[in-house]
Amino acid sequence: MLRPTYSVRHAGVFRSLAKVCRNYLRWYGNASLRSEKNGERWLLRTLAPANIRTVIDVGANVGKWALEAAAAFPDATIYALEIVPATFETLRTAVAGVPRIRPIGSGLSDRPGTLRIRWDPRFPTHATWTDYPYTWSEERATDCPVTTGDELMRAHGIDRVDFLKIDVEGAEHLVLRGFAAALAARRVRFVQLEYGRFHVLTGFRLRDFHELFRSHGYVVGKLYPDYAELRDYDVADEDFFTGGNYLACPADDPLRGALSRG
């Protein structure tokens, strides 16, 4: 039986085999950023009959997902928040023809104020408040305004959120803490968020997300191309795959069976 000795680990054939295995695990783990393949678009279709009226898209970037949500939920008002001012201007232009999408030039956090955001205008989807080791040649840092989810709901007269989508490159736990009152009162129905390598840096693990949601009566599961694996946490789930999306919903939600196919 071969062992991973120096000569084995540096042999071209075994290095190639290891790369193939890693790519297979990423495929099996659904580490994809493409909404038409990773289950995000499937989720929109599945929730279409759920009378979705209010959507909050945190980290809306240039508006691609907000436009897809507007098409999937024809009766919904979509609050699209983008924290980086330059990216927000692109977002505002992109959604200008859809009055139901309301662009907001702010981010969300656990308290009102500002967050210092690192970003590169060439890669707007990667803006982050963490010190993730990007090798940007045009990196900039900007103090950007934030409020809390509870305050946003109050300011806009939102009683319930039917779908909360969070894609904020490592600040997901801050956003959720800002919805503390709404989550405690179960005034947020579905939550989709990303989990990946950023959370190695933040220290907020997948287990912490499970515990946060479970404390409010929600179940959590990883999103796959045609279902959400809603189940209890297992330490082996801490894979930190970039592109991993998770769904949370009330444990007694009538759509839980359709979402988990069980």
C-alpha cells in the first residue's frame, strides 16, 4: 500500500489524481456559484407558489439575483441592498425598469454605523469586510453605511420578510444578528445564505449558524441543485467550500417537505 511520502506527493501522476479527487469533492459538495446549476434558481421556482410578498436581498451586487427574484415572485417587493457606493450605482441602473425592486445604498450589520469594506472595481462580487487574502492590484477600502435588519424593517414598514437572501462575503452572522427581533418573533420565513472560506477568518462556523437558527425554531440545510438537505448539524459539514449555499426555514413550515424532498 502506497503511503503519502515525499516522492509520492511530488510525483506528477499522484498530484494530478489528488486534484481530480478535490474537484470531485467540490462537485459532490455543490460548490458552484452558478445559480442555474447550484439550486438557487430551483429554489426560486419551488417557492413561487408560496405567496412571496417581501424579499430582502442583502449584498445585491449588480442586481442579477434581484431581477431573477422579481421574475419568480411577480407580487413581491424586493429591497436590494448594496453596500459599496460604486457598485450600488450599477445596481440602481440595472433594476431601474422594475419598480418592484427598491435599491438601497447601504449594508446590514449587527448595529448601525459603518463597516470598512475592501473591494476592487474589477471584481465587485468579492467586496468584503474581512482580511481575506485577495491579490487585487486595484484594491480600495471604503467606510460604508450599515443599519440593522430590524431597523430596516421598521423604517420601511415591513411586518414580515418572506425571503431573506444574504451574500455578504463573511458578514452573514452580523446581518443575522441585526434581525434578532424579527427572527425571535418568526417574522422571517426563508433565509438563504452563503458559507465558505470567509468563515475560517470570522470564526463563525456552520455550527454557530445551526445553533442561531435552531434557537428560533428553524431548520437548516445545504442547498443542492434540486433540494435542500434540511437536517441536524454534523461536524463533518464544516467543509468551507466556496459557493456553498444554505437554506433556513421554520421547522413547521408547510413547504419543508417539498424543499427537502422528504
